Amino acid sequence: RFSMLSESNPALAMAKLNDLLYELVNQMDRFVTLVAVILDPATHTVTMMSGGHSSPLLHRTSSGEILTAMPKDIGGPPLGMIEGLPFDTCQARLEPGDCLLMFTDGVDESMNVRGERFELEGIHKVIKGSGKAGPKELVEKLVQAVKTHARDRDPHDDMTVVALGRTA
């Protein structure tokens, strides 16, 4: 938040945050993953950037398509690992009914008692099975599916799911 308030260019704000974190966490052998999304409600455009995080998924409900919202070359390493690193952004336009889904690796890496991961395939299955569900319902269905998958096993990582969408 501080970086975005003091730097209007999102890529430069991410680089600034990276350098601030580098000073704090590098000596501790720690890092932070982050995906940042800026929504322009007037144009229905999202500007995205990543530091060591999975790409958001874009569900186009009109066609049923599930797209990787960010090209692979946009994401950088986790924040705080390399000082002075530049970051890139990309944009996508949300059409009516579209939903952008962001999640931590605690979702796709969640394991069941047999040691099987939920995987990206599990996320796709939930999205496809949700039809034209809005962001709130999609998040609820995904969290429940992961909990069901990992039943009787302690979670190995935290799980965060965030979605946003366009109604009209």
C-alpha cells in the first residue's frame, strides 16, 4: 500500500517494495510472494504483476474458458530475494460475467491423506463445475473443495483465495 501511494507506476511500486523487503528479509533467508491486481472500474481493466506467485485464472463465463491471466514471462521471483530487480505488468479486460481468481499455493498444493495434491486441475474442475457462479460463490466452492480434498490431514500451508468479477 505504501509503495502504491508513493509510486504511481505499478511496476516501479513493486520494485520499490522488493527493495524494501530485501533490506529486511534477505539476512533472515526469508521472502514474500505476492500477486497484485489493480482494477479500473471505468474500463473494466485489471493491471497485474507477480512476485513469485501463481498467475490468476480468468474465467470467461460466456464461453466457459479458463485462461491463465498473466503470461509466464511477467512473473518475477519472490520479493526480497534479489535487490534492484525490475518488475513487469500486464493487463486484461473483464467482460460481463468474467471472474478473476487469485490463490496461494496452499490451494493447489493441498494434499489428501494419500499424499495427492489438489493441483491446478482441481481448481479448473471446481471452476467448470460452478457454471456462471459469481466471485463470492466461486471462492466458497473452491475453499470447500480443497477442505474436502484435504480431509483428515493437517494443512501444510495457509490458504488464501480472492476473486473479483464483472457483473455488467
